[in-house]
Amino acid sequence: MHELSVVQNLLKILEKLRKERAIKSFLKINLTVNPFSCLDEDNINFTFSALTKGQDAYKDAKIYIRRTDNPSSKEFILDDVEIEV
Amino acid sequence: MKKIQVIEVGASIFEENDKIAGENRSLLREMNTVAINVMGSPGAGKTSVLEKTIAQLKSSLSFAVIEGDIKGALDAERLVRLEIPVIQINTGGACHLDALMVKKGLAALPLKEADVVFVENVGNLVCPAEFDIGALLNVVIASVPEGEDKPLKYPMMFKTADICILNKMDFLPYADFDIKRFKRYLGEVSCCKLFPLSVKSGEGFSAWIEEFSDLLCKQRAGLKDIASLELKGRVAIMGIGDRMKADDAVGSLVAELLSKTVKRKNIKIIDAGNAVENYVGVIKRFKPDTVVVIDAVDFQGKAGDIKIMGCGEIEETTISTHGFSLALILENLQKETGAECRIIGVQPVKVSLSEEISPAVERAIQKLVKEITLGLCR
């Protein structure tokens, strides 16, 4: 349900990164989230594709979600990205 | 030929939201106003609980409300009848309130005159839990007709909550609801405090009002305390505690959790265990502006109470649960580094041989991690 807000926030970070590092395209986007989070990988990729439609930098990108073992953490962290320069 | 690279980022996806939530929290601290994020599914009775709570306490406290709904202002219209300031936010489809929406709502309220701002979030057990809005307390309202399985189905919501109200207890004779099982499920995912009650019959409501007033008092006192901590420049945070002695582990556990969430060059987080003297050199070399020590301290408070003290204060009025003189070590650090030293004491319940932490101290750990992280991000 809130994938839209999450992807919008994620895109702000990715866009900043793209401009700073002159990134041609993103390939893998690795996130770490709380084990209790309701974020679903398929849903988030669907929203991501919809929001980045027509943008070459994101057309091959796929988001991967790893859940931490620590339920005390509330993080939704963009760990790293695999890019083509 | 394609050139592929991996870039480590390590950024929070909610960085921007969390920054604004921190600003909201600072503003509320300045105004000495407690904001409470009220969440729950549609129909759980969020507005009814607010109506009755405000009606019972409005002679002694001043309230304001931010109402979050996808559309309409039905709940706001109900609350306006209590003659309090109410701001309606229509999210226009978004399933939660975020920090920016709440910031705009706060700007439209007379905060100087409000002791408490209730933020009634959009009815939903999923999304509101993921967005920090700058509230000091998170309250989830569940209800008997929803079923006892909700804590396990929506763990993030119940995990985030400081308080869980189980409403519509008058439905119990007619519903297939096992309250023992609900408590067990809740305990599996959260250490929040549970208040079973019924707005309609009034059952359990006086206990809630009593606890709520007490909690509010403590939170407002705590606001002043934590706000007085200047966490600017180079900050060394040292958690002290023996993991084998129940609540005595508090400082060590806070340091461990903070080290996972705060990764900055100007912040040094040390889990000193019960050998603080071994880390004096490390702190001196770090050249901090502020040293914060977290420890279980018996200051004759209630279980899990938090007290912020200066070096002199710990020597005069209290003793740490450890044998060494913390005050002397801190005084020495203060003298040699010029840093300001503060102690965050948590009142333990038990310090006997055990790895189990009391629920009240567990709540204090979560609160400290949240507040210190926010203080460091300000």
C-alpha cells in the first residue's frame, strides 16, 4: 500500500547518486528492511517500474529486499547499487 | 564493453521523512507539547477513545488534534464539538500520514497553548507504522471484533507501539476472542503496555485515564531532560552494563543498538560492558565535545524511569549499580578533554543473575535508542 511513498523516497536518493556519479544505468538496487516490514519485493518492483517508465537509467533495474534478523531495527536502508557507468 | 560497478550507499530510504520528523519533535519539545500518534484499523474506535479521553481530562490539560483521513472530515467534526483546535488533513489516497503532512498540521495549531496533540492517523494497520511523524508516543488501538491474531499479522504496527489499547471489551461475550492469546501474541512482537477497555461501557477506562495522566507527566518531564542534552560536535556515547545481571545490561544494550543505527565519524559509540575504566583512553583519544554515559542507576524512581544527571549529581544522590566510581572517571574525563559529561540513568527493576530484561526497562531501551538517534541527527 505504501510502496509509492517508499519508491518516491528511494528515487530521490538514486537520482542524487546518478547525478553525482554520472551513472548511466542502475542494474541492482539492494535494500535491507526490518523483518516485520510489510514491504513486498514484487509490489515494490511493480511500483518502481511504473514510476520510472521511459527513463533509460532505470529500465534494467531490479530491487532486491533483504530482511534483517534484528526486529529492533526500524531501518529501511539502501545498502548498495550495482550500476553501469 | 560494459563497465559494471557496485556502489555502497548505506542511506535510509526514509532519510528525508525522518529529518522532518526530527524537526517536528524539536518544535514540540520547544513548546513542551507531547504529540501522540494514534493508529489502528478503520472502526477500531480511535476517534471514540480520543473523544472520551479528552472529555475526561480537558479540565486539567489542553488538547489539540490532527485528523488524518483519505477523504472527508467526519471525525474532525466530532472532535470540534469538544471545543478544542482540530486540523483535518486529507491525504487524497495516501494510506498514512507522513512527517511533512504533520509538520503542516502542527504549524496550523496553537501549540503554545496545547499540552497534548493527538495525531489520529489514517485507519490502517500497515503503512502508518513505517513513517515516523515526530510523535513522542505511538498508540495502537485494536478492538475485540477484529480478532486476537492482529499482533502476529501486523507485527510492525504493534512493535512500533508504546501503548496498545484493546477497545470494545464489552463485545467479549459475543466474540470468539481469547484475551490470553491476544496478550501472548502481543508479547511475542512488542513490549508495549496493554489497556483493555470499552469506550461504550466505560469498563477499564478509569485505569487508562489514570495511567495516561501519569505517563504524560513523566513524558513531559522527560522531554525537558532529553532536550537538555546537547549532542553536537564530537559525541562519545558509552553504554555500561553487565549482560548477565538482568536490567543492569541496559547501557550495554542501548550502545549495541545505537551502534547499528548511528554510523558517523563524529560519533563514537562504545559498549563498555562492566569495564568502563578500559575505555577511558579510547575516549580521550577521540577528543569529544560531549560524553554521554548510559547506565542502570538506582535513583529511587519507578521501574524504567530515565533520569539525566551531571557528574556531581550521581555522586551526591545516587549510586550506579556497579562498584567503581563512575563520577570519578567522568570527572577525570571532563578535566582532561574539556568535554561536557552527562549520565543517562535508567531505574532498574532487578539486577540479579539473569539475562532477562524487565518490560519497563525494555521500553526505556527503545525510547533511549529512538531519542538519542534523533538527538544526534538534529
